[in-house]
Amino acid sequence: MRKVIIGAAAAALVAGGAYAMSGTPDEPGSVAWEPQDTVTIEHPEWSRDAVLYQINTRHFTEEGTFAAAQEQLPRLKELGVDILWLMPIHPIGEENRKGTLGSPYSVQDYYAVNPEFGTEEEFREFVDAAHKQGFKVILDLVANHTAWDNALRSDHPDWYEKTWDGSFRPTPWWDWSDIIDLDWSQPGVREHVGGAMEYWVREFDVDGYRADVAGYVPLDFWETARARLEAIKPVFMLGEVQQTAFHHKAFDATYAWDWHNTTKNVAQGKGNATSFYGYYAENESLWPRSAMRMTYIENHDSNAWEGTMEENYGAALEAMTALSFTGEGLPLIHNGMEACNAKRLEFFERDPIDWDQDSDCGYGELLVDLIAFRKANPALESGQWGARMHQVVTDKPEQVLAWARQEDSNKVVGLFNFSPSEVSVTLLDGLAAGRYTGFREEGETVLAEGDSVTLPAWGFRLLSSTQ
């Protein structure tokens, strides 16, 4: 029997030549195996070196309004951020509400503005003012669920998922008792939520969305929504999800939860510099080259439920922040970080940020300088525009994370001591060799293979060259 099979295969080769081995009879083998790019979306040009800034309107100012937030735009311009992410702006449900004011993620009406924050006209004025100062504005979209007293519940009860006994159902397993889940098998749900996304882009000129629990909503909805939004204007989409497929046709950026968790573990002594290897290896080998992965120190969830940046990072805070701005990734600043906010902000109440809580806070100046450094070095841009990180081999891999990124004549070297003790590290290869100027340093630095560099505990050096 084996002789018959071999004979048949040989005959096929003679008869079909190269076509016989391609698996697709109408294509030559060399064509059939050409790599295919699964990413079809294009990032807006203005996102290539952008820095995100998250605003919780309720906490951002003493007044907690759009008008008060608008007055802060010049300060944010000086900080250097580009994309303003506003937490949900919609009316909040009252039925089964948590706390006094409820969660912004319990949406009562996708097509209205929360009167707590102001009027629709005041929101429009905020967006217009932000655009005039060079910002882009994205809205937090809560597609997975609504408030119990969203009109959809009574108008379209069939649009919601149900429990085993036919009751409306919050998202399973989580303690989200103030919301109920939509049923995404219903075309009406898709039309209603997708229509809302188009409404705020078309009528208020917003520039995209941050999608809450994006992975709990079918991917094909996001892909359809992205295509329809693009027919209106170029948009930017950030998804709260960590899956590669969401970058193909829907999202520019997604959450780098693994990066965030690794930074906290290392800062708390539960790992060392090599703990980052798994993240960066997967980032390069598994994720699309153009994927923007949000590398964040803090957002509203981590601040409220995990702890403040001081609690999570301690002495490692500045080094981890520097890595978020210079390694591959899309950096985020959560409102209050620049003022060294040391409080877990209330989630269901008004809790205005104390912008004067730390007179010795120098962290805001660090953010300003890191943003300027990032924008001055094209190698640090996001997605396909920036350069890959390549490991610089040293004799202290467990203490020092060392890498280089180079795009044409621009080269950036990062040396991070992720340990609580001073370390002298020797460069064992020539990747970092060159002539540089240092971040927050004077004079010139020359590196060569075999050189040693001393870094203080939790210290870092960033070196850049355009030669």
C-alpha cells in the first residue's frame, strides 16, 4: 500500500509541478505561502507619539464639571499629553445604585450627558476647546451592560441576558449588582450601542473611544463599529482587553495587564529584572507589529481597588514610570498622578483630587521631561512607527534590564536597576555602543562593549543619539 501512495504522489508532482505542493491548486506554492497581514486598520497619524491622559470628571476638579475641566486644559497642554480619555459622561442609573452617586459604568442613557457634569452644550464646548488646543478627546464606552433603569430594559427586555429562572442578570461572577448584561446576539442591541458611538463622533466631534471590558463584547461588533466610525472621521480606539485579535480590525491599543502586574511584582520584591523577559518576548513574537499596548502605572481601577502608585511601587516608581514611557508601549497618566496623589479615590462618591497635597512633589516634572524625551526620539514612537526593543546583554541580568531601540540615526539605550541596591553592570555585547546625551544629564556619554555603568538602587539611565 505504501508503494502505491508514493507512486501517486510522484505522479502528482509530475503532472502539477509546483502547484501540487501548494495546497491550493490555482496558486503556485511560493505565492500561497506569502505572509498575510491580518491588521487592516490604520492608526491615525496623530497617535504615533501620543500620551494618554485619563480624566474622571467627578474627581478632576473641585466642581466636578466639564466647564471646570475645560479651565485645566492649558495645564494639561504644559504637561505635554495628547489624548484626553474621559470616563463615562452619561447619566448614571439609580436603581440598585452603589454609593451615593453610583458608578459611572452604570449607564442609564447612551445618548445623554450626566447632569452632574453639566449640559450637552458644555460638553461640546469642552471638546471644541480641547481641539483648539491640540488635544484629541475619546469617551469611555460601556457596551457590555447598562443600568437597571436604562429605558432599554422596559422597551426591549429581550435585549438582555437572563438567569436560569428568567431574571435580568448582572455580569456573571463579578460583584456588579448595579448593572445588567446586554444580549449581543440581538441585532437591536448592536444598532443601538453602535449608533450611540456614531452619534457622539458625528454630533460632538469626539475622536474615538475607550471600550470598557471590551473582551466581554463580541469582536465582530467592534470591527463593524470601527469601520462605520472610520466612514465619519479617523478615530482612535482603546480596548480594555488583552487579546491579539482585537488589533486586527477594531482597536489601535489594548491593555498591557501583564506589563502592569510585572512592574508591581518587581517593585514589591516578588520578581527581578528577568521577570520582564516573558512579557517582551511575547510582545515581539505574538502580537501584531502595529499593536499599541497601554503600559500604565495607574488608572481609575488600579487606584481604587489595588492601591495608590506609592503603595504599589514605593522606591521603584520613577524607574517603572520611565520604562512605561520609553519601552515599547503606549503610556497613560491617570489624573492626579502628576500631583503625587496618595489617596485611593472613591469610586461611587465625589472625591476631588487635592492638587496641593504634596508641596515637594517632583513626579509631575518627571512626567513632563519623559514626555519631552519620548517626543524628541522617533525610536520611542508607538506601534509600527517605533523601533523594536533589543536586549543588551550584561553581567547583571537579574538586577538590570538593559535594552536598545534604534530607528535610522536615532538610538535610545535604557539601563534600569530593578533592585534595592546600587549595582555596577558590565556591558557584554556591543549593542549599546555609541555616543549619547543622557536624560536629565549634562555632557556626553560614550559606551563601548566591556564598559561598566553604575546605577543607584531603583535607578535608571536613558541615553539617546542621533548620530
